[in-house]
Amino acid sequence: MPDALAALDARYIPADWTAPLSLRADLLAHEQPIVIALPGAGCSPALFRDLVCTAGMPWTTLDWFMGEGAFDPVAIAERIAGLLAHRAGPTVLAGHSLGAFLSLLVGLRHGTALGPRLAGLILSNTGARTVGHGDPSLPERILHHWTPQAQQAFLEACFHVPPPEPLARHLQHYLAALPAERLHAAVAGLRQLDVLHELHRLNLPVLVAHGELDRKRSVQTAREMAQALPLGRLVLLSAGHTPMVECPGDYHAAASTFLTDLRSD
């Protein structure tokens, strides 16, 4: 386990959080579709570590807490859209929790400008608004009570089935290293946004792959979002808040069906 944990920490915990948000040069130049995974707030990109290629599309991750500037969701989505605009080929954004909301925001606020460079979205365990969110006091805890115990409780609520031990330890290390002011700006900013009334104009294929045992985001929230999306489809998975870890086979199967259909259209 120590070697596995060290490898995860070395790969996914930045040495410098102010380093620019970026993609590898080969992925920027890649003319075929790719999937860029965006983890939830406070969660390491290692959540997507086992997803390598689906329906011929390579996966990569993006840690949207890196870089400089504001860290409210609107500002972060703008930086992500800027990266996609420089890609040679189309991108599917696969988001988890707040990362899924960022994916949605990129589509809503920048989809027209990106055109074919944004091909679709996979959204897991998020919502178009925070009404009914299972953790309304999170911003206040981050500001005033962000102790190791509070961080551990936050991570435990992200899973119905506990993650493997090396990943669980890595997630603790990642969250402890993440600048709390960036995390607070993101989750507090999320609670100021409601895009439900905008979803009808998002003309993109969207898969809502939702863990139905989630304690933070209800199935009703997922249904509300999927029904409001013109090209939305809902798949319920037997998992909590983090289905790509808790039921990876089912998550990959749902993504594979969606991405195969996307490539055939």
C-alpha cells in the first residue's frame, strides 16, 4: 500500500497550486474526441484513475483548482472553456459533483462559442441548483471548522461504499493539501447559482449517470435536471455520491454506451 499511496500522491497532488491550468501538448493537438474528467470540489482527480479509453476516446483529468485568479464556478468554467478552445478536436466533459456543475456551466455559457469542440457531457451526482443539497453548511465549516475530523467526515459522505485503502488515504492527503480558500470560493459560489431555467437551451447530448444511494444529491435532483435537458438521458447506478469509484463497471458501461452513440451520430 505505501508504494500505491505514494504514487497517487505524486501524480495527483500539485507541488504548486498556482501553476497554470493546462492540458498536455499531445492532447491539445489530438484531432479525435477525448474525454476530460473534472472531479468534485475537494476530491482528487484520482477518482477517474482507472478510466483510460472508452469507445475509442482517451480519458484525461483536469484539476480545476490549479492556476491563478478567482475560484468561483463562473471563473473556473471560463478557464476550462479557454482550454477547450485551443484543442484541435472535440471534447466530452465528464464531471463529478461540482465538477459536473462546471461541465454544465461550460456548456451553457460557452457552448455556442466552442461549437463542435464541445461534443457532449457526462454528469454525475450534481444538480442544476443547490436547493435540497445534503450539506448546506459546508462553506461555513470550511471557513471556521476545517479540522482533520471535518475533512474526514466530508470524504466519508462522498461514498456509500468506502473506497480502496490507498485511494482513501490519498483523498485525505489531497484534501489536506488543497488551499481552503479555493475550496471555499468554489462551494460558496455554487450556492449562488441556479441554472435550471437555462437547461432548455443546451443543445448537447448529456448523460446523467447518478448514484442513487447518494446522501448529498437526490435522485429527484438528477431527474429534474435530466428532464429539463433537451438531449438528456438518465442512468441510475447502484452507488453513492461517487459512482466512478463505487461501481466502476456500471459507470464505464453507461459511459461507453453514451460515447458510442455520440460517435455514431
